[in-house]
Amino acid sequence: MINLLDFDLPGLTRYFAEIGEKPFRAKQVLRWIHQKGASDFEQMTDLAKSLRENLTQRAEIVAPKIRDEFRSDDGTVKWLIDTGAGNAVETVFIPEDDRGTLCVSSQVGCALACTFCSTGRQGFNRNLSVSEIIGQLWLANKALGRDPKGERIISNVVMMGMGEPLTNFDNVVTALNIMLDDHAYGLSRRRVTVSTSGVVPAMDRLAAACPVALAVSLHAPNDALRDVLVPINQKYPLAELMAACQRYLEVAPRDFITFEYVMLDGVNDSLSHAAQLIALTRDVPCKFNLIPFNPFPDSGYARSKPEAIRRFREALQEAGYVVTTRKTRGDDIDAACGQLAGQVHDKTKRKLHKEGVTL
Ligand code: SAH
Ligand code: SF4
């Protein structure tokens, strides 16, 4: 059986041609699936009966299964999504005054092994398929329903759940296409954000394939420290990363990159780190998002003191940067950044990075 949740519009159009159906029907079917949440071809009453029968025989619309749902006191909702073979990933909905953001996972685990990240500690199992990625949005939309005006509750998507989206490039781009398509979710490019730890060649490919808003997980202002915190830095060091950010901005839907910076007590949060950061990013139009570290068992790190975060923020602001400090949301249900653990059977048999890091 072919799962139609795996197709964006060009893919579905090609598939319809292959099975002898009119390609333009693909738009109609995409609307049924993603706008009306249909999972049964019999619901698609404006399609010819012969098309419905043809599809019923060959195809299906199957989202992954929700294994569990957790609701935080602050309105945050976390779903544990079954990805088979004893594995699971997590999806988080974060309500705010002016928007509703869904944080979507792209892989079961992550191979990049950032030392302060719970997903990174677990190792890597596999990439999510398109239907598993877009299925998170499909399921969350169904679970949350619409607001009193009939608008969708989810207005923004961030690829900031488990996994490194740019190492699951093709599936992520197809899922992004579906998010942006007016026949599906119709989200604007500025409301869809890919967060990357800095996979430089894939940043250029994303710019060419599907430029959306880009967040880059910086976390350290020099290569020596970043090599340890974000090991992919050993392959793509900061000078290359900054150049890639500048190239991305030539096509980006926003005129800035968002730099994420996790605040680790005594590790990367001094005023001298702030000064290095200012020098590093001088030529990249950017905003900073400071993320107070969210602890998990045996992490070896602690969250920076509020005073240190305030000083760091002010140093950046005085240098002219726009800086936000991310509010910790959903920590009563372990749904905050970096706490998403799901259930991952590591296939990489990596050594755990146990030691804390100081520089
Ligand atoms: N792999 C991508 C996206 C997923 S992580 C990336 O690394 O960008 C989303 C954000 O949460 C990243 O900036 C990540 O570095 C940060 N993060 C990871 N672990 C964290 C933790 N324990 N506390 C706070 N932020 C964390
Ligand atoms: Fe992977 Fe991102 Fe976690 Fe690093 S921070 S291990 S890239 S999910």
C-alpha cells in the first residue's frame, strides 16, 4: 500500500499520473487529507466513485500512532508518537498569545551527539519518513481542533524536536513543501523554521530547495569550545558556518538568522564569551535566542544563574543585537528544549559523553 501522507503536491501529481488518474485531482485529494484531516477515501465525496475505488485498492492515509499525551499546566501539550520497533519520538505544542507553535521531530534520536542535549545522548536509530514528519502536524491539528473563529490553532512550525533536520534532508524538505502548500497547510515561509546545528552543505541545499526561516544552534563563540559542545563543529567550523549563514540570507524569507545559544553555567556564559560572540557574528544579520539549559538526568551541566543570563543578554543588547530569552515551557511534562527523549534504541553504540566541559 502507498501512504499518501508521504507525498507533497508534485509527488502526488506524479503518482496520480502513474495510476492513470487525472493529475489535477491531486490538489483536491491533498486538501481532503491535510485541510479536512480525512483518512478514508469514502469521505472524499466530491471525487468520482471510480477514483475513490482506485485509491482504496492501492493507497492509504496513515499517520503514526499517538502512544501518549501529556498536558502541562501552562497549556503546552506533548505527544509521544509511536515509530515502531519500540521507538518513539515527541511532538510539542506551545501556545502563546499571538501564535500557536508546533515543535516537530525529524529523526529517532540524533547522531550528532551534542553533549548538553538529551536526544544527542541517546544516540541515533533512524530517519523519520515524510508521513511520520508531516503526520505530527496532521495529528496535532486534529487533536487541537480550531479556534472559535474557525482558524487553525497551529500557526507556526519549528523543526526543533528530536533529530537534526538537515541530516534527513529529502524527507524534511518534502514535509516542508506540504506545510507551505496552499492546498495543504498554507503556512508562510516565515512561520516555518528549520533549526540546525550547522550542517553547512545542507544549509546551501535548503536555500536552493525550500528556503524557510533558519535558526542555527551556535552555543559557543569559539571553535575550541564548540568542538566539544556541538561536535559537528569539528567538520564545519565557525568561519564556514558564518559564511553559510550569510549565503542563506541572500534567499531567506527573513532578513536575519536566529542564533540559539544554550546558557550553561560556567561553560559558555561569561562576559568574555559574549564579547567573542559579538565579534564572531558581526557580519551576519541576526537575532539571539538565549535558552536557559534544561536539565536531564546525568547531564553534567547546570543552568546559568539568572544574573549571568541577564548580564550576557545586556552585553549583546548593548552591542545592538535583538535578544530574547526563551521562556521555559512545559517543563512539568519534560517538554522543554533538549528534554525530548522519546524512546530511542541506539544503533550507533556510541560512548556516552559523561564529563562536564569547562573552558
Ligand atoms: N538538531 C537541531 C534541532 C533540535 S534541538 C539543532 O540542534 O538545532 C532545538 C534546540 O534546543 C537547539 O538549539 C538545541 O541545541 C537546544 N537544546 C538541546 N538540548 C538542550 C537543553 N538540554 N537545554 C536547552 N536547550 C537545548
Ligand atoms: Fe542533535 Fe540538535 Fe541535539 Fe545536537 S542539539 S544532538 S544536533 S538534536
